[in-house]
Amino acid sequence: MSSDARFRPQVRLAEVGHLGMQKILAARFRVREQPGAWVEQAYLERAGGAVESVRGQGTTTPPQEPEFAHRTAFHYAAAEEIAGGSWRALRQLRQTLGILP
């Protein structure tokens, strides 16, 4: 595993640990072009994953994934974009770690 100090806080999380960090470092995440994709990509890269940008109709996760569930809670497009990108990145990380239902 990487000895990079920036990953130490993640490794301390019970949900991640050393094994989870190895999974993240080995993962190749796909980010589809859409509002908030830049946030999703930054989040995944800073977590330690390799990111592939997918143009057009590519998917970031399985097709059965619901749309951003909290979209209606945001009044401004910029806030919705940032929240949506973060939400999608977290879904991918949780899937990689095996902690999604």
C-alpha cells in the first residue's frame, strides 16, 4: 500500500482500513460527463483512485443506480452540481469497499 501521508486519515476509518485503501488504490473509476463530473473526478482522485472520463452515454455505475436523491433540496444549480458529484463519488467508493446494500 502507498505510504503517502495524505491517505493516513482514510486508513484510520473503520470503513476503509488498510485493505480498503488497497482496494481504492487498485480501482479504476469511471466518471461520465455530466454536471458535477469535475467534483466527482477530484473526489475519487484525491481518495487515491485512478479515474477514466467517459464521454457521451458511458456510465459511472450500474444502470440501476438512482438519480441523485437529494436534487430537490438545492435551490442553486452550482450547489446541486457539487453535491451530485460528491454523492456519485461516494457511491463508487462505497461500492469498491463493499459497503453498499
